[in-house]
Amino acid sequence: MKLKLILPERKIQKKVASLARQIRRDFPQGELLLIGILKGAFIFLADLARHLSRPVEIDFVRLASYGAGQHTSGKIRLQKDLETPIKGKHVLIVEDIVDTGITLRYLCSRLRARKPRSLKIVTLLDKPSRRRVDLTPDYVGFKIPDQFVVGYGLDWAEAYRHLRGIYALQSAGDSN
């Protein structure tokens, strides 16, 4: 596999700071619970929480739909549920990438049933061309074309999460 840099670390950090400013404007006070979707969103969530410059609660869920492949199976499995009650709280789902939207629609439905005060989504990356359900994140870092990306927490078969930038994963014969 070949890696092609599409978003350098500096550009990502500027965007994370900008997203945090938007979120601070929308939630100037009161409790805010950040729910990270494991494993991919953990680095984005950590950087976002630091840029928010205010106390926040943090919890995680883990959902699976990809396995070791590059395409979703369409079947969502909840592997780790929240430990924090969300009833009456402002909740912000922190996602690394929104692709088909199937996983997020599933998660939002489960969380709405627990009656949060509000429920919003922030994603670092958005691939609207791949959307299969009606879902629009509230905060979007970057819209990207339909390519498989790794780095900054995103992986392919558990590899490449450690990269500071975001890279398109290409097969060795790919010329793009």
C-alpha cells in the first residue's frame, strides 16, 4: 500500500481549533458531554477537548461495521456502550469520519431514546458522496472525496492510526 498526504497535521490542528470555537459559541455554559466513537475518533476527541478550554465530560462507545475491509458491511454491532447517563445533558458525538451515515444514524437513534437535552454531531471528515441515509453532521472539519483515508486515529486493519496527518491509502499500482 502507498500513502498520499491529503491533510497535514498543521491544517488539521487549525480546523480542530476552529470547530472548538464554533462549539464554544453554541454551548457557552453548562454541562457538555463528548461521546467519542472508538477507536478512530480518540485523537480528534482529545485535541477537540483541549481546544474547548472548558470542563467537559467524556465517554466512549464502540461500534463495528468494517472489520478488516475498506467497505462497511452495513450491519452495526455495539461493542461498548456508554457508562455515563445522558438524560437531560447536552451531548456532542465526536466522530472521525462520516461515510454512509449508517453507523451514526444507528447511534443517534439509540442515544435519542435516552432523552438527552440536545444531541449534535461533530466530525473531522465528511464524505457526503457516500451517504446512504439522511444524516447531516452539525459541525464538519473537512469534506473529502470518496477515498479510503488513514492517520490521525483512522486505520486500515488497525494500522496507520499513529500518523499525524491524514493520508489516502492507495494500492501500489494506483497513480493518483
